[in-house]
Amino acid sequence: MDYGFKIIAKVKDNLSQEEKVKILEKINDLKNKLDIYQLDDITYIRLRKNNRDLGAACLFYIQLEKVKGDFSKLEYHDYINDEMEIAV
């Protein structure tokens, strides 16, 4: 798979079931709207489409960063510019 951006988003284990459902629904909604691909339980990427994956990947991360208190790990990896941002 060819991608330049990866987001690691691990939901906290100590959230209530209701809180987990809410954040997972948010993640799934964003995945569907932004065409984000889920590699495993915590890893998300945007497949390259004419080098236009930056906007969707950034927006996905920014939206999750707004609720970063729900995550035990939240990271954004930019492999094109060799940059990384860690929110949690």
C-alpha cells in the first residue's frame, strides 16, 4: 500500500462502554467521510490518490485531536516530509 501519512489512535482502556462506543462511532464516521483505511485496531492511513492524501489525513487527525482525552495514544506521521506530531 502506498501512503504518506499514518495516524495512530488508541482509545483509552478505562473509558466507559458508552464513551468507547461514542468515540468509535466518531472514528468510523470520519473514516467513511474522508476515505481513511484502517490497517489494524489503532492504525489508520489514507491511500495515495494523485498525491492528494494530505488533506484527508490531516483533517482526520485534527478531528481526533479535539477529543484527545479519549485516547491513550494519538500520533500523526508524515512520511513525505519526515515529520511526526504526538498529541497523547
